[in-house]
Amino acid sequence: MDTATTTIQKVMQLGWEAYEKVRPLPTHVREAVKAIIACRTKALGGHVQGCPDGHFTRHWYNSCKHRLCPQCAYILVERWLRKQKARLLGCDHYHMIFTIPHQLHGIWLHNVKPMTNLLFLTVRDTLFNFMADEKHCGAQPGIISHRWRSGAGWFLAPAKTRHAAALHGGDDQIPGQIARPSGPGN
Ligand SMILES: [Zn+2]
């Protein structure tokens, strides 16, 4: 095997059949390996790309789009990163995560809505009080707070956390000025 062009797909294509006979693996692992082995090969068929006027065409094998496939995951990760970067605030800020004590999880499950609101208010008051203290900043910061939702996980386990983005500084009632938190580097 040419090590300069060795890929995980090539290793699996060469060794998977023999490996599978001696190592029983869970279904989801076998499905992932089969997707990776078949990715961008004739096993998945292909498609043609071309300009509308017919000057240029090229043939591509289809991709497996499996989230564990190194070839496909790279593109998915890049797309995800671009999307997340577009959501970042265009100024200095802190990302903070607040959650409730483990002992309250039982109560939480039966009172999700009121406790979500309570957690939100607690986050707001904590940040406002902390930043208003002259020892830290002496100003009122801008805050964006939201709960984290992640696909089906939300239905299985309602989020017990609040994410908050607080600006690096705030309004201290002096026109044209932004107060900065005290500490190293400020
Ligand atoms: Zn793939």
C-alpha cells in the first residue's frame, strides 16, 4: 500500500471483510464501515455535473453522507463551523452556561416551563448584579440568553441549562463610554 495516499477508506476496503469474520461488531458500526467503504465509489452510483450550454461535463460518484465518514464529515464540519461563526456576536463577549443543581432535576421534570423562566430570571439578575458591582464593572451589560436545543435530545431530556452571551463591558451612564470589567488585561 502506498502510505502517501493511504486513507481510512482504503484500509477498510482492504481489511474489513477479513476483520468482520473474526470480530462481531454492533449493527451501527457495521453500517458506518459499509458506508465509508462505498463512499464515492461505483457502489453508490453517480451523477453528472455540467454547464447549461454543454461546454463541460464531469462525472462524480455519489457520497455516503455518513456522519462518521472522513470524506463526508469534513464537509459537514466545515459547513457547521461556517454557520456557527455567522451566529457569533461581532464584538467582545463571554459565553456562559448556567444550570440547576442535580438535586432539583426531579422537580424540574414536572415543572419545566416555570422553572425555565425562573432559571432565565436568575441568570439575568446574577449577571446584572455581578456586573453592576463597582468591584467588577459598575455597568449594565448587554445579554443574550437562550436554551440549547439539540435535535431529538431535546424531547428526551429537556434542557436544564441556559446559555448566555454577555458583552465584555456595559453601559455605565456616561455618554459615549463603555465600562469594562476589572481584572487582568483590562
Ligand atoms: Zn462518505
